[in-house]
Amino acid sequence: IAEMMKGIKATASNMNQIKVGDKYIDVEGELLSGEKITLSEAIFSKKLILLDFWASWCIPCLKEMPEIVDLHNKYKDGGLQIVGISLDRNRDKWKDAVDSFGMQWIQFIDSNLSNPISTVYDASAIPHTVLIDENGTIIALGLRGEKLKKKIEEYFSLYTSKN
């Protein structure tokens, strides 16, 4: 019976995997201040939201952070909002990494162990990204580096030509 239950749980969790075209899922996260708010409360941009899953101990995440900072600086006035979601357990290392890279965007720590944000957004490996458009629809998953940059550039060139 235990094996059967494991199989049922695995099947149920696979059914919950998010995909491009799905609506974003509102989750609660904890800010650097310790305050807990929902993703919908944190989002002030209605153009493009980038959920960036990372951790201070993740070398590939830290290598990509300067690129994320550049994207933030280039597109924040045009409507890009980044929400960092750290998988850290050590709050001091998390805060130090945010400060040292100059991450001037909302940062959540994935501290809800009963329903982690990373599980909701299928971030089983980091770095992991989720792009959400102005309608709350997921338009890309797992883009990194040049692919992420190109997708954001494309989005804003289409967005400005539509409006």
C-alpha cells in the first residue's frame, strides 16, 4: 500500500506541473524584512514579471546574477518586474548575496516548507525562471542567459508596437 500511495502522490504532483499558457499561481513569500506577503501583493508591474529562483549557494545562479541585474536596469522603467525567490535556508547568506549583487527588486525566501514556492512553480533545479505577461499568463519557463534576454527583448519590442 505504501508503494501504491507513493505512485499516486507522484502522479498527482506531475499533474500539477505548470506549463506555458497557464495562469500564474498566487503564493505567499517572506521578504527580507520578515514580512509575509503574496505574489499578487508584490506585483506592481502589469507588463512583464520575471520570477527568478536562485540561492546564495548556487554557483550557476550567482554567475547569471549580473545578467539579471542588467535586465532589471535596462527594462525596469519599461515595465519589467523581477521577483527573486531564494531557496536559501541561511538568511544571512541570502541577505549578503542580495546586497553584494545589488539586487534592487523584491526578494522572497522560500520559507513555507509545507507548500514551497519552488514546488508550486516546478523549480526542482536552479537557476529557474518563469516569465508572466500582463494578463497573468505564463509565457516562458526555464529560460536562462541569452535565451532569457532575447525573450524579454522580444516581449518589449512587441509590447511597444502594440501600444
